[in-house]
Amino acid sequence: MRNIPLVEKESLKAVLFPREEVLKSVEMARERKSLLERATMLSNLYHNKVKIVFEDREGSKMVETTIWATTDAAIMLKGGIVIPIHRIHSIDLL
């Protein structure tokens, strides 16, 4: 597996995200949405952190944080930081 840089969530305020979907199938996107909803619930109830691998304009990055909310289009992190769902590769519960 390639080395994906870990970034601080505060650095995500200046990140630009392309419009293209990063996953290859509708089924993978469905699974990602389900995992995001579960991770959001665990973050809010138990303050569980998650590891999110996403891709911005520069390449893949990883952040470890709690998810405050999930909408149809994006996830919200503390401090008003938003990551579009279509740019998320994976979510791992920590």
C-alpha cells in the first residue's frame, strides 16, 4: 500500500476538491455512505474518531477526526470543515 500523508483537519480549510467521483462502482459508493452514517453516529454518541482517506486536487490524504454530520453530499467536521463524499476513498473506525 502506498504511503498516504496524515494531515491535520485544520489544514483542510484551504483544500480544493475536484468534482469527479473517486470510487469505481455504485455499490462501493453505497457502502461508503453506510459507513459514513455509522461513523457519524459513533462520533456523536461516543466521540469515536475515524480515519478518512480522501483525495483532493493534489492527491490522496488521510485525516483522523470525528464526524459531526453527514449530508447527501458532504461530511462536516469540527470548525466548519467540509469534505465532499464523492472524494472519500475509505472510512475506518478507530
